[in-house]
Amino acid sequence: MSRHVKVIRLAVFMAMLMTAVGASTAMASAADFPATPPAPGPAPKLSVPTPSTQTLANGLQVISVRRAGLPLVTAQLVLHGGGEMDPPQLAGLADLTANLLSKGAAGKTAPQIAAAVEALGGSLSAAAGWDQSAVGVTVTTPKLPQALGLLAEVARQPDFSAAELKRAQAQAIDDLRLSLSRPTALASLAVGRSVFGDGAYGHSRSGTPASIARIRRNDVQHLHDALYRPDNAILILTGDVTPEQAQQLAQNSFGDWRKPAAPLPPRPVGMAASHVPAILLIDQHGAGQAGVVVAHAAPPRNDADYYVGIVANAVLGGSYSARLNEEIRIKRGLSYGASSRLQALGDAGMWLAAAQTKNPSAPQVVELVLGEFKQLGSARVSADELAARKATLIGSYGNSLETTAGLAEQVGELAIHGVKLEQIGKYIEQVQAVTPKQIEKYAAKHLDADGSKVVVVGDAAQFGAAIHQAHPHAVLLESSALDLDSTSLQPAAAASKIIAR
Amino acid sequence: MTMRLRPTALLASLALFAVTALSPPLAAAELSIPSIQYHQRTLPNGLQVLSVENHDSPTVSVQMWYHVGSKDDPQGRSGFAHLFEHLMFKSTKHMHAEQFDRLTEDVGGSNNASTGDDVTNYFEIVPSNYLQTLLWAEAERLSNLNVDEKNFKSERAVVEEEYRQSVLANPYGKLFNAIDPHSYTVHPYQRPTIGSIEDLEAASLQNVIDFHNTFYRPDNATLIVSGDFDPKQLDAWVDQYFGWIPKPATAVPQVAAQEPVRKRDMRYTVTSETAPLPAVAITWLIPPAADSADSIPLQVAAALLSQGDSSRLYQSLVYRHQVAQQVGADADGRVGPGLFIAYAILASGHAPAAAEKLLHEEIIWLATQPIPATELDKVKTQLLTSELKQRQTAQGIAFALGQASLIDGNPEHVNTDLAALQNVSENDVHRVLQKYVIGAHSVTIDYLPQAATSASAAGKGAAK
């Protein structure tokens, strides 16, 4: 059982020599044991490998980042456009499309594709994010050409057979039933609608049972035609591969992928008016805990204050020692973990803080989270606290680059948002440059209390009345009355089921 | 099973195809996976020290593994070893509560810990200029733990929330938490690592002091250091900070219970108010992980059954028959008797019996019918690749060493299991499955959704 919610991987730092101190002899007794921790030597510096970029004649962008050492390579094909492209009544279409790629392609059946890629030691993973769809695999270097061959087949020539669509729909609906039975997962889904409203980021990216059931083969084919094309794609290769090898491998597997004449589809607007109550309580009778989620709208990825937001989030809830976990777990024992993240997307963004707590503690946790959001804009962060949280942020950024898969993900994030790839090496200086004054200003601008969106999912009999007392506008909804297909989350016909108390 | 520290993947140095990446088809050649060159020594007070030098990154992973786990929970105190793990981050004689976070997170590192049935491990990754600091801090909490009542109670509340999160609020938490209690009749493995709210509430500060005195001692611990360090400097610092800690005169208590061979098949039912779909889990007893002649073929059998979409259980239950939403098989090797586990979460409209029948059919088929060589090669390549992924980080290498040393019984397993995996044959898979699974008795757990109230699940009333 982990003490913390996550195990974090280690950082990549530039090699430095240890400063050897004089050899010590073993101490004879406890009395000789130092009462204070030994001071560290000089701090090492982070070094980040440089991405190389090329573009094939058909418009496919090829990015490679070399890390020799172990014979491993991660290959990711990333397409602009993901869940944001789902049509209004077809939530989950982009994700289902990505999932179906490997379920029959280029004359191979789904079992044949699985057997082929797994014989190479990898597995194809495909999913849609909000702004991108991606399919990828990690294999040992000698298996890379074959793995890329399979990657190209599933991305370029998927069958989308009726039988596989039906199977994928049934599985997706059961997946949804599983994830919606988790209080924080359901609360996070609801708060997305609350923040993004009718915008393209507001719906359930993995769909709803009803929307998944509505999807037809034509819908899948149409989305595939629109997004899966070379002039909309980025091939990322990280690990034991040179730029020259990357270029040739890409040419071999994707060079004859024809660019269609049709223009690329326009990108939708991410955020629009919301019809969800600012404080929504969802009764999941019998829930073992309450999931508390508090969210705010945030600027998009390319906002000039992006790094201020990243550092502000590090202070608020980005790690174990950040404020939310300090107040909720460490000081009060109210949760196994409280955290926040800043999701900066192409056209808008969201701050999302979450904690699970025993049902009767939900009202207290709501107030603590709201209080910490407010605090960020009303009092300046101290220099010590800021330095510590920046160090944590930089350390975990280094961690994320240590594996080939992590490196591919970071590079993909930059590429999909059109950020210059050299930024991968400038993260540290950008983080270090953020000042307490900037954070205060940022929080005052983006995190004012009026913009808070709260969703609590749990056994409402144990917290509904208390939250309603503190927030008379809070609305209680039975989980059975929740309509994930409605932009208000409440079916108009069943308005009588809504009880405010 | 879900949260517990899991066995690391088996190692393999398989014959692969050469790195001539640009001229397919590839020429056949050896791709050798370098063995982990670790250094081992034992201090006079019994502390085992394992180290692996690697200067690719100037970071260092420091891990303390203790031979104590939930099997050592005091009587009536299930979950205590895990609660204790949390308390090791509270105050010591020379450190205030959470100072470990100041020495790790605040300087760009990280820390965590986990408790299993057999071991408790504490692990940090820090910029390598903090190695000396962390060695001091680990020695400090081994020798000078000093938790107060306030921190004890507040951290116990955190652990109770962890219980609620992993067992009560996770729709399948109650199922996985029920596996050990129903699978063992005598051995203390029958206690779930997370314990129960009642037993956690019964724990006292005196229990903490006694537990530390009993199990947290140099001759019951292994220090693992992996990454960027100077070996001579490391030895000197280890001697300096750990060498003085006395070895108690008393012996470390050992679990003596012997789990008897099962005499008949057993069946239990567990219900859940929140699980949307039923599930079924079946377990069999397997020998200790140290018995690698059997435990490695069992790992291969589990991988044949459940690793990836091309695996036998996925193809049968999820793909062809579509009776299951998720399937899994695991050879959960432990210091004592372990478990071979197969499970399925049902697809909508199907009952556990349908999945149970197919699980048995696939296992019997695997245990008795020829296994294509390509399929055996496939799982070996899968296991090798996941091992390589783990070895990308100093921390991953340290975990592999800890597993080999404390669970598998000897650090050398980190390298020898490579060859052993490569040599696993169809006969080996048949032999172990026939001996421990189809030729032995099972425990079956049906997991059934059950509405929380008398109202039907579909038509819950709005008002309460």
C-alpha cells in the first residue's frame, strides 16, 4: 500500500562528480550520531536531449529524440484533433475511433494484429485526448521496423467492421459503467460540463452509454477520414534511434500515405455557456466515500502566463507537500490524498482539484479546497515555499523525461500545441523565472471565488444538508436522474427529481 | 492485489534480432541484455547493503527494505505493518514530522513507501548530491523513531481514508481484498494488508514502539543504493551512519505457520453495493517465490493466459465469447506460499458461472495441450521488454534487486532468472499447472452487485 497516491520516476540530470568528503570512520555509539542532516554538495543541472524534426513530402512531421543506452524505442503517431471533434450527440466518437484502429486493418483481423504486435514485445495503445488522437507502441530496437509497419497499417487502413464496432460499443459501455461507479471519476466528468459548458471540451470524452450506442460505422469512417491523414499527423520516435534512422523508417512505413485534397476540418470552440449549477451534489447511494472536485476555467496552453499557472498549481496541489494535501491529509487526516492539476488545452483550460473523503467530511473538504483556491490570490507565496515547489516541479519534469514513453509524451504535448520543440529544454528556466507577485496576479485573475465550480459525488444523506446550509444554491441530483447527455446534466423532463435542500 | 507491491517482471536475455534497423528483414543475432552489476556487503550489525553504480544521470535512488509485512501484524491489529509504514514519515529524535519530504520533494526528489505481505520498503530518488543526507535520514528513522500521539492519530485517520478509498469506494476493492482472507486457512497471509477500521482503531502508540523495536533493526533490513555515487564514498557513509546501530540480542520473530494443502474446493460469495457488474476470482496455492524451478514457469503460464489482447483469456472470454469485461491471471509469488489467481469482471448480462467455466477450460487446455513455440516466444519477448522498461531508471533497477533479494530469496535472481525464463518449456508449463492448479483444489469467490437498500437499483427514490 503506497503512502502516497503516486510513485514518481526519477529525474535526468547532467552528470556531475560527487564531491568526496574525507573518509569517515564508523561511529562507536548513538552519541556520535549527528543531530542534523549533512548538507548537500553543489546542485547538479538538468540536461534534456534535443528533438530533431523533419517533414516528409506528404506533410507528415517526424520528430525523434535519441537516447541510447538501453535498446528501447517508443513510437507514437499523434493526430491533431481528439474528443473536441465529437459531434454533439456522439460523445466518445474520437476515442472509439482510436480504439477501433487495431481491431482489424489491412487484411488482418483484430486477433492477428494483437498477436503480431505482442510477438514484438509491445502492445498497441490508442486513445483520444481532447486536442489529439494517438496510437503508439514501445518495443526493443530490433523490432521497431515491424512495429512501425503495424502502426502504419492500423492508422491508415482500419476496417471498422460492423462486428468490431458492435463489440467495441458493448465494451465501452461496460467500461463507462465501471468508471462512473467511482465517485471522483463521476465528479470530474460532471465538473467538466460545469466549466466548459456547451463547448467542445464539455462532454464526456469516453462518451456516455447513450451516445456510444448511437455511433454508426459512417460516423467512425467520417472522423477517420477527417483526422487520420499525413498532413494532420506527427510521428514521434524516442529512444535508441538516430534522426537519420527515424527519417528512413518513417519514409518506409508512411512515405506513400497520400494527403487528401480536402481541407483540414475547422477546430471547434472549447468553452461556452454553462447550464450546470455552480455547486452540484450527486447522490450515489451506498458510496464508500465522497469524491469532492472543485474546478475553475483556465487559460489555454499557449497563454503567455502558462508557466505562471504551472507554478501556481505546484503551490496549490501539484505534489504531496503542496497546500491541498498539507491541509487536507497531513494536518487533518481527512483524505488519502488531495491534489490539483492544470489542464491547459488548445482552446481553453481547466484547474481541477480533487480529494476523496469519508462521506460526513465532504462539507469540510469542500470549504478547505475553496479556501486554498482563494488564498492563492489573496496572499503572496513565500520565497521558501516557492523555491521548494519549483524544485519539486523541476524534479518531476526530469522524471517524466527519463523513460522513452515519457519523453514521447512530453514531445507530443509540445508538438500538438504548436509550441517550439526547443521549449523542452527551457522548462526549468521558465519555471524558475516565475515570481510570487505573478502568481498572486494570475490567481486574482483566473481563480476568483465566483468562478468556482463544485461537484460532490457520494452518499448525500451524510453531507447534503450541511453543504446546502453553507451554500443555499447547491443542487442535489440523484445519480439515477443524472443525464450525461444533457448540457445541464439534468433531463428537462425529470426536473421534478431535483431537490434543493 | 491491486495496491500491493507486485512482483517485478521476470528478467530475460533472449536471442533477439540484430540492430540493423534500416535494412529489413533483420539479420538474426544476439541482443544481449546486460546483467545488473551489483555490489553486496553485510555490516557487522547484520545490515545487508546492495549497490549498483550508474552515472548516466546524476540522481541516486536510496531504498530501505525491511523483512516485515502484514504477515507480521500483531494479534488483533490487522493493517498494523502498513499503518506503521506511514508513521515512519513522522518525527524522530532529530527530525520533525514530514522532514523527509523537506529532504526529498523540496530539493527536487521524491519519496514513497509500500507495504506488502512480506516486506515494507521505503524509497527515495534525489539529486546525487543529497545521497549523504538521505543515508543519514534513513539511519535516523531506523534507530531514533519518536512518534507522538497527535501525529499517530492523524496518520491513522489517513490510513482509514486509504482503506475507504481502496476497498469501499473502489467498485472491485472488496473483491480483491477478500482474496487473501478466503485463500488461506492458517497462514497470516489471510490478513489483508490494509487491515480493518476496527483493528486500526484498536492500535496504540505503544504498539508502534513495540513494533519498531521488534522488526526495525539492522539485521532485518536491506539498504539498496542505485545510480550516481562513488562506491568508496558510499561505503564510508554507510559505515558512518548505519554501522553504530546495535544488533539486538533477541532473534527476529518468524512466521512459523504452515498453510496445509487444500483438501477440497471451496466457494464464497462477496457482495457490493456499488459494483456495476459481477465478477469471479479463483485461487490456487503455489510454492514460495524462491522455488524458481516452479515459480518461473508459473509466471510464464500467467502471461500466456493474460498478458495482452492476444492472450488466451482475453481472446476467449472478452473477444470470442464476450462474457467478460476484464480478465486477469497472476502468479503471486511470496516468501511463503503464494497464489495463482485467475479472475474475470463480467460483461453486462452475464453471470459469474459463464466466466468461471471458461476460465477453467482455458487453464485446463493450457495445462494439457501443445503450446505453439511462437506463443511461448511471444510471452518471453513481452516479459523481456517490460523488464527493459523497468531498467530505464535507477529506481527500477533498485526495485528489481529488492524483489530478487527479499522475495525471491537471493539478489542473484535479478540475473539468473533471465536464463531461467529463456529455458521455460512447454513441459514446464504443463508440469506446474498440472501440479498446482488443475491437480489441486481451488477457492472461488463470486462477487455480486447488491442494491444498497430495498429499493431496486434502477428505481432508487429521490428523497431520503
